[in-house]
Amino acid sequence: MLLQIDPQTLGLQLGTGAVIGGLVGYFAKKVAKVLAFIVGLELALFAFLEKKGYMSVRWDALSGGLLDAGETAAEVSDGWVAPTVSAAAVTGGFAGGLYLGFWRG
């Protein structure tokens, strides 16, 4: 039995996924830039206040939290791979659009 694939439906799924992925990528990059600026400003303020003697910062505790977050993200990422692969037409377009949107954003 041959698999019947409708090119119009496949194109619509790829196109829709690409548009949505592009929008998500574009806005994700904008949000990431704002968050990076806020975190950088906060760390600079911490360093300044520590240098002036107003506060004491445990830098090892700050970096330890980042390492724990990376390990947690690696553990969580295993659960969504199989469902994403099963929807290849939409996710393929979404991934391409996400890349372009993030790159252009």
C-alpha cells in the first residue's frame, strides 16, 4: 500500500510551521536580549556594590545555580524529542522559521 501525500496539505503545513517558527524565533531573540541586558546590569551592580563594601556576593553560589539549571534542562529535553519527530512536516517548517526569525531578530 502506497502512502498518499497531498502536496498542497504538506506545503500548507510546512508554510504555517515556518511562519509561526519565524515569529517565535524573532520574539524569542528580542526577549533573550532584554533578559541578558537585565542580568548583566544586575551583575555589574552587584560587583559595584561589593567593591564599595555595601554587600558581599557569593559568586560561587551564583555560578552553581547556573550549572544546576543546565543539568536540569538536559534531563527534561529527552521527553519531547519523540513527539516532535512524529510531526515532521510542521516541525520542519517551524524549525526553519525559528532559525530564520532568530537569525533576523
